[in-house]
Amino acid sequence: MKLKQTILAIAGVALAGSLQAATLDDVKAKGHVQCGVSQGLPGFSNTDDAGNWTGIDVDYCRAMAAAIFGDASKVKFTPLSAKERFTALSSGEIDVLSRNTTWTMTRDTQLGLNFAGVLYYDGQGMMVPRELGVTSAKELDGAAICVNTGTTTELNITDYFKSNGMSFELVAFEKSDEVVKAYDSGRCNVFTTDRSGVAAERLKLTNPNDHMVLPEIISKEPLGPVVRQGDDQWFNIAKWTLNAMINAEEMGVDSGNVADMMKSEDPSMQRLLGTSGDFGKEIGLENNWAANIIGMVGNYKEIYEKNVGPDTPLKLQRGVNALWKSGGILYAPPIR
């Protein structure tokens, strides 16, 4: 019995070792990161007029490519509906999912997934036509509500209306654009999703100014990138790609000054940028992995302001997504 247990233990270690290297090896072999994104959410993952993918979720994928290849362009995008996103990841169709996806216990434990962190802290909101004449979600008894199926949105809105003793009709669609079109045509009185998504989808309406976002935030929606369980090396790369961008903002290094910062004598800066230590090699990358992310894609502040910040059509203030030392909750473990 002891011999059998020993053999099984050795086999388990060997299997774990092969799993750890599988995704990174496969990605290097094909020459790009395959990233699952939305089917079109401005500010997060959306194509511009030239067909180029843009958004904060997209920039995270490019950051992974920069870390792995030293080339942020070595990434391909797979647009996915909310319903099909987890199947695409579990089946290996994509290497990482970066698609405004909420971190929940069920997804983290029952679906065989690992969340790499929080890229954007959000909460569910509601949008209504101004002509409806309501100023609070508490006035929506009997409303028809348009939602995207396969999301946390359905459960959250159901919980909210039931807990407040209100009736409602749920009108669900698989594709986000179908939800927007149904709301815009008057099929429902309420459009609900993450507040960042409400701001993004409002831009697609025929007359955006005819609609208003209600003040209530009815849930916590920590949105972040996701990888499959069972590959610790790939999980580490996904986590530390995000952590590097957050730490870079905190330390004041960005795409414009990263070359000068490479000369810094500060030990923390040297560890981040790879001029001391083997922190990159320890996760299967070059030691300048984080310097490549910052130089080719930017730090967290840069990708936030470019894609969803106050000077973009979404006009989203940093709020809780500000650094912890600036009144927000954004915080990354140190590289040391």
C-alpha cells in the first residue's frame, strides 16, 4: 500500500509539473496570447472604426503579451457572449478571459477558474428613460427589466426587487447588443448591468441624453481577468501582470519615464523593472517583464485614463479604483 501511495504521489507531482508549464509553453509555441473579450463594450473591450480592439480589458491582454514576448502586439482577441465565455476558457479556446467578469465564489470554486485580481471595482446600476419620471429604483414596482443572460446581473436584480417587495418582469437576451436594442426600442423600462457597463451601453442609444442612471448601487462587482485552475505558473503570470501595473502607478513609473527609471538606485524600483533579482525568471519570463509591460502598455493610471477616465466618453472618475493612498482601494502586493 505504501509503495502504491508513493507511486501515485510521484505521478501527481509529475502531472502538476506538466500542468504548470502547459499554458505558457503553448502560448509561446503559437506565438500569441488568445484573449477572450466582450462582443463590444466601449471602454472595456470594443473595436474602433479601423477594426482595432481597444479598452482597459484589451490593454490587460496586451500587457500579458508584453510580459511574455516583449511585444504587446502578440495577442489575438476572441469576442464572447456572457453565456459562452467560461466554456471558451475551460475548453482551452482562449488562454485568458478579460471580459468585465465579476469575481464570485461560485465562479472561483465550482467552475474550475482562478481570478487573477480586480482590474475594475464596480457595482450594479440601473438606467431608465427620463420620461418615466422616476428618481429612485424603489419606484420601479412592476417594471420590465432588460438584462444579459448568463451574468450576475440576473440574480442581483431578482434579489433586489424581491427584498424590496416589488414585482418585475425579466427580459433576458444572450448578446449585450440585443439587450441595448430591446431597451432602446421600449421593450423594457429598465436597463441594468454594472454601472461602468451602463455608462458604456448608454452611448449606443439613439438619444443617450434621454436616459438617466439611478443613484442606487445594488451589488459589489469586482471585475477581473480569469484563467483556468491547475496551472499555477500561468496563474502567477496573470496575477503579476496586473500587480505590476498597479505597483508602477504607485511608484511613479510610467510609459514615458520607464527608461530613465531603469537607472534608479531604489531597491523597490530595481525589483519592479528587473535590474536586480530574478523575479521574472521565477515565473518563466525575462527579468524585464514588468518594464516591458509599463513601456509598451502603461501603468494602471495610464490604461484607466485612456479607456474609461474623465476625459473619455464614459467619464468615469477613479473613485474606489484610485490607489489606496489616494482614497481608493486599489492595492497590489509588493515585488520582493
